[in-house]
Amino acid sequence: MIAQVHERGYFFDKDTVMRGVSGMAAPIPSRTADPYMAITISAINDRLPPSRVDELAPLLLEAAREITAFIG
């Protein structure tokens, strides 16, 4: 999981927390330390296929970066 985050900037998996549900998460960068929060997207597997993950990943990463402005 950590290797996937280092490689892509986010993590994607399905059926991890609940069978039939996929999720993706990106760490929220911190200005003062290692990331300590994350932003996530979850949906039933049919609504989050690999093509949708590719579409949502840049938006997820941008949202994580934008949140950094509010956490100092």
C-alpha cells in the first residue's frame, strides 16, 4: 500500500474495508511534518472501475494539495 502511494501519490483498492466497495485515498501534505491526514473517495465497485480511478486521481490529488492551505 505504501509503495503504491509513493509511486502514484494515492492508493486504490477494492473489497478491503467492505466487500463490494472500492476506495481511493491520498495523503494530505503537511507543511511541518509527514502527512497525518488523508482524503478518500469510496463507491460500490461498479462505480469505481479502473477507468474512473484514472479520471478521479488527479482531482483527488489536487483536493489533497488544496486542503494543505487550511491546516498550516
